[in-house]
Amino acid sequence: MTKYSNIPQYLKNNTKKLKGKTPKFILQKGAYHLERSKKNEIDALMNMPRVVVPTNNYFPLQLFDNTRGYLTTIAQQTAACYDQGLYDACSVMTRKLLEVLIIEAFERHNISNKLKNSSDNFYYLSDLIEIFKTETTWNIGRNAKNSLPSLKKMRDLSAHNRRYIARKIDLDKLKDDLRIVLEELIHIIDYPNWK
């Protein structure tokens, strides 16, 4: 592109609506913004990725309705990673989702101190899972209890093993287990009644 010597004048000239032409810029509250169709043209020229709308292909996103905004965001990012074939990223995000839900189950029931070490930091996921499975405040189903270790193992490989590359088939093997565990955790937390 040719460099303009008088940028303020260029912006002003390209904000006006001319006969049958869409302006390049929109002036709002003292700031210039690129008009949407012009932005789309530039994005196409530069091969910018489109916004990814996550699907229910990895787990039902509806599970996270009526939870917390940050959980919905983590769930959507996790699902989007799966949809885009970013399987290691999906595994790591799944691990984060499990950690958050386990911690929130304990916080919901005012027993989060059981998950912390002497420095007041939360334990690692392996310890969180074991403490969660043996907690007597709730009764977890056998399927969820049996699924947690295998979910953790694969997520750990993606996060910590430099030679392991997760594949779609790896995640697909555990999708049913993941759905069971997520739903069980969300049910234990009972977000609609947690103030």
C-alpha cells in the first residue's frame, strides 16, 4: 500500500458516503473503525481465520448452560479445539475443565481446604481426582469414578509428554466417559442453587 502523508485527511475523506459506495471507515465517539465489509475484504486477502463456532461433536455444550460464564468459555474453547483438529490443545483444555469443576465441587460444599497443601495451593489433578473420588459429601456414580483416571492419563500425555501427539481417535475413545464425568460434576455442583 502507498503510505499517505496526511492520515487525518485520508480518514476523513474515506468516512464520507459517496454515491453507491460504502465508506471504508466509520467514525464513532471520536475513533475511526474499519467498516465491516472492508474488514472482511482485508481478512480474505490476508487469509485470516474465520470465527469458529463450537459444535457439540466433542461433548454437549448445553451441559454448561446455567453454570458460570468462564466455564462456558472454557467449554466452548475445548469444543472448538476438537472441531478444528487441535487434539493436544483439546486434551489440555479438557484437563483444565476437569480441574476447575472438581475444585468448584469442593468450593460449592465449603470444603475446598481438603484440596490444598500446606502452602494453601490446590493439589495437582491426580490428587484432586483421588480426593474427589473418596469424598463422602456426595455420591458419585461408578461410571464417573472409573472414567476419571483414564481421562486424566490421556490429558497428562498431551500436557507433559513432548513426543505424544493426540489424535482424534484418542479423544473419541473417551468422549462418552468425558460426558458422564462432566455431567456428574455439574450435577454435584448444582450451579442454579449455588449463590
